[in-house]
Amino acid sequence: QVQLVESGGGLVQPGGSLRLSCAPSRNIFRITAGDWYRQAPGKQRELVAKLTSGGSTNYADSVKGRFTISRDNAKNTVYLQMNSLKPEDTAVYYCNAFLRFDFRINDYWGQGTQVTVSS
């Protein structure tokens, strides 16, 4: 019954910043890894940023230098800091995370949060 809860989306002007958050609805589930995807209208879902359980990160070329994925273990939350936003960043952003509870590890998807970059 656990779900990933996403927040932080909204409307922002070009050049602005947003920080997306992703956390399990039940804190007994721990995030061990997390990815952020996005899907713009008429386009397929694409990987934006990846954070492995070991702490390494990878980014799509289109967001390198502007986006940062991170994890706060104390808050059990994965973040996506988005700076210097462009209209082309407009999309629904989805969190995909591996959650651990005891000996079980499974991946979950959030329902998505809308990010709109427009003047």
C-alpha cells in the first residue's frame, strides 16, 4: 500500500528554480535509490536524473549543469533541484524509487507532478 508522494511542481518563469521532492507515504519504507523522469506532451517518458544506492548520479545531457538529484537519508527523501529552467523543461515529472522494507526491495512510481516553465 505504500506510495511515492511527489511535491514541488508548479508554474515558474524561464530562468527560475524549483525543487521537487519524492518520499514514501509510509516512512517504514526506506529509499535506497531514486530516479527522476519526465514526459512532455506528445513525447515519450525520458530519464532526467539517476541516483544509485551507492550515491552516484547521472543526468540527461539536456539538464546537465542545471539539475541536481540528491537524497537526504534523515528525511528519507529524494530531491530534484532544478535551476535555470527553460520552457522545454515543461513536463510531468515522475519519481521512480527503490524502497526497502526488511528484506524486500521493490521499485515504485509516483503519480507525477506538473512543471510548467512559461513567461
